[in-house]
Amino acid sequence: MKNIIIFPLTPNFSWVCQSARFLLTVLTVSFTLTSHAKLNIVATTPDFGAIATAIGGDRIDLLVLAKPTEDPHFVDAKPSLIVKLNRADAVIEGGAELEIGWLPALLDGARNPKLESGKPGHISTAEGVQLLEVPSTLDRSKGDIHASGNPHYASDPVAGKAAAQDICNSFCQIEPKSCDYFQANLKKFNADLDAKLAQWKAALAPYQGKEVVCYHDSWPYFGERFGLKMDVFLEPKPGIPPTPAHLAQVITKMKADKIGVIVVQPYQNRKTAETVANHTDALVVDFPHFPTAGQSYADWIDGLVKSLVKAFEAKK
């Protein structure tokens, strides 16, 4: 009879401990990712993207559709953006028909129920702002006017605070577990902006009532907030390219009223502004309509204020 060796079935204790630790690590990582998954947020323009970053912090992943140097009325609606919107938890738009020429088609193509009008994931910040220049009648012969009013309100810090509140409210609805975090960020955003606003008003106080020539009607909210007259335009009508006859009228007015500053945005024809400046001894100031990549909302406004103060000082 052969000898039979029987091996014990008791598992190795060290192997059991290692397996248990591995399983615990996997479960912990899984729970962490689930409980702190970032919201996928899409903003139409960099100004609202900067505000969303201030409120959402590290709880959001942000995509901005328009480039800082791009005309927000005419953004290149690439098919790849439809995929991004399809996967988004929320879209933030300026509204008031600012993006009407390109955003609706993207949203239709995305077929994302989260982004439907009226849902928390469709954030239109214009709803919390008292819009200026609301037309009494719609007449396309007057140029590219907007039925709801002028949509370029984000350069007013008070409107920026209203937008931040709307964004925070929607983020809280979408991700209630992070609401305290979003509200704390909103409180800091508002406090910082209030402190800055007092400084900006003080810096521009000596220039109350100063006239500034703009290429397009993009700055009525900024002008009203800081007591500046920004209602002379190189465009004869909104969205209509400058004509020699109209520029001659602008030059005559600038000489008569001693207007010494012209502001232009990156996508506008700077040479046209320089031609007018050469006839009027004015300064052409680069006046970006959006924050640059990575720039905060407050730093953007700060740059605008400092640029104007510097130009006004130079033209004394």
C-alpha cells in the first residue's frame, strides 16, 4: 500500500490579509470617486467660465466654447462641441440672444435632457440682470439689435455677482452634497468683488462723465457702473462695418468734444481705430471683452479699469 500525503486546506494567513487590504483599498477609492465626482460644466464664453471656476472650484471640470479673442456672436460651432455638450451636466450661457447664432444648433445636436431650457443644467445668467437698451420695436434696419436688450452685461461687476448667484443656485440643485462648498466660494467671490469695486470706483472717480469711443456697443454696463459715457461707436449701427462717411462724423465729434480714447476688442479692426486716432490725436486702447485663459473675473475687470486710467492720465 502506497503512502498518501494529505496537504492541509487552510489558506495562507498572509495572503488573506493582503487580499483584504487590496479589496478595502479598491472600495475606498471607488467610494471617493463616486462621492466627489466632478461636474462637467460647459460655459459659452470665458467671462462666465471664470465665474463658474470661482464658484465650482475643484468640484467641476470646465470647458469654454468661445475663445478669449473670438466674437461671441459668431463662434465656430464645431461638431466636436456637440459631443462635449452631450456629456455635460450643465451649460452656462449669457442669454439675451448673445449666442443665438450658434448655441441652439449645438444643443439640439447634443440631445442632452439635462441641458433643456428650464432644467437646473441650463443656466442663463441674463435672467438675473436688468438689461439695458431694450428696443421698443424690432427693426433690423437699425442693425444687429437684441429683443431682450444689450447682452454685454458681464463687464459690470454687479451683474457678475448676479451671474455668480445663478450659477451657485444651479450647482446646488445639480450636486446638493457640495452645496455648502459652492456657497462658501460664492461668499468669498462676492466679498472680494465688493472690495475691488470700491477700489475701481475710486480709481475712475476723477474721470466721471468722460467720453470714450468704442468700436461696437459692448460697454454700456461698464460705462454706467463707473460713470463713463461709452456711447460713440465706430460702427454706424450694431454689427455694421464702419463706413468712411460715418467715421468722418465720429472724427468731427471727437474733435469737438475732445474725446481722447478709443477702445477696441481683439477681434475688431484695430487699423480702423488707429486711422481715426491719427486724425484726432487719440489713444487706441486694447480692451479685451473676456478674461484670458486662467485669468480670474476680478483680474479681468481690474485690467480694464487700469487700462482706462492709464489712457486718461496720458491724455490730460
